[in-house]
Amino acid sequence: MTLTLAGLLLSIVPAMSSHGGDKARLSAAARSVAAALALARSDAVMRNAESAFVLDLDQRRFGLAGQALDGALDAGLSVAMTASGAASASRGLIRFYPNGGSDGGDITLRNPAGGVTLRVDWLSGAVTATRMALPA
């Protein structure tokens, strides 16, 4: 009986820990992308000039336009972007203006633990995050 219970626990723990790892990676990626979006907005306001956040879907990198894209996305993440600005089919941008506004857009990150959508408001340039639960 004890060996059966121990075997059952050992089979459940790895599944639970990998799900926890996926959740942590999703949260970390969402925080990193949200921080880069906020940096682009701050850059536009401080320099009193347009600034842009760039997401390269092919290379899975992101950052400020005109600089090295130093943000990286985990290979286990599914990434989608909806924005009016696009340098190409695989490279999207969200522009921020000196008044703090933007042209708006959404970035959705997903993995087995669920998903997060980061929405950039066109009027204020504010970034909000909405968590999506796993499908039942």
C-alpha cells in the first residue's frame, strides 16, 4: 500500500512542477514585454519624440526601435500581435507619441499554463494585462 501511494505521488509531482514552471515562464515573459512597452512610452514622453516597441516574431525578440532587440521570448511560448504598425509580416510595432498616447495594439502570449494578453490603449498608452485560463 505504501509503495503504491509513493508511486502515485511520484507520478503526479513532475506533472505539477512542469505546469508551475510554465506558469512562471508565462508570467516572466508577460512582465518583460509589459516593461518594454512602458519603456517605449516613457522614452517618447521624455524625448518629446515618437518611439516604438518592436516585436520580431521570427527571431522571438523585442525591444525599442532603433536599438538592439535585447528582449527574448521562450521557445515554449506562442506569440501573436495585433497592431496597426507593421514593418513586415513577422515584425510588428506599436508606436508611442510624446503626449503618452499610442497607436494601440494587443500582444498575446500562450503556453500550456494559459495565456496573457497585453493591451496597449491608443489614447493613454497604458498597458493592461488580462490572464486567460486554460481551456477546460
